[in-house]
Amino acid sequence: MQFDANWTKPIFWIDDNFPYTAKSNGASLIVVEEGATGVMMTYWFKLQKDQVVQVCRGDNLVFIPATCVRKKPGDLTYCNPKG
């Protein structure tokens, strides 16, 4: 998962659930899924202000209250060395 700068990161969490809250409309989230055969798929999401993405680390589950806006095969996340 890759969140853009329009998210608040959890300061505290309950159990293994981490809530990320969109700070503005159009907050972007990129998710990479690895299928059963090892094939990667990248999904892009746009969320509205105050929508919450729940990440459950212990169960390796993510709840995203939005529909993806596009998807493409492969891991298309990127690394920004400048932070």
C-alpha cells in the first residue's frame, strides 16, 4: 500500500487495526495485490475527505471504502528517495 501526502497516519491503534484518514478530497491510495499464482496487480483509489482506510495487520486485510479507479498488471508502486 502506498498513501499519498493527503492522509493522516494513526497515532494510536486498537489491536492490530490501523486507521488512515483522508485529509482532503481526492486522497490517493495505491494497493498491490499478489494473486495465488504470484502475479501482481496494482489498483488505484481516490477517496474523499474523512474517509477511513482500515488496515488489519494481524489478518493481512484492508478495508477501503471506495471503488478502484483503475488497475494494471504488475507492481507499479514507486519509490520517492526524497521522501
